[in-house]
Amino acid sequence: MPAILGTFKVVNVSSGGVVHIGDVGVIAPKAASKTYAGSGSFNTGDFPATYNVVSSTNTNDQDINDENMAGL
């Protein structure tokens, strides 16, 4: 069912984001990313306590493709 829109402003569309106006059957944004983090990097809570004397993050990736995505 069509909608009647007034003026609108798009401030930011992130990578993999979708701005759609009108009728649609399927919206499927595609994005992939890889994050490397060392010991204690993604701690959450009020009082996190980590004790890392020696820490290293292995970023050596042997495979060529991690997540194959196809589409427009």
C-alpha cells in the first residue's frame, strides 16, 4: 500500500544499511567484517578486572575467503 510522505532528511547510512521508500518484497542488506581483539578487549560491566601479563592476538588468517556473499 503506497504511503504519502512529506519532506525527510537522510543524515547517515552506514555500510550495509538500507534506505527504502515505497513498497518492497524483501530487503536483505549484505555486509561482512572481521574484528581482531586481544585478551580482555570486549569486557562489559561496571567494574571489569583483567589481569593480562603477556597477551598477543594472532591475526594470521590462512583461508582466502571467510564469508562468501553474492548479490547486487
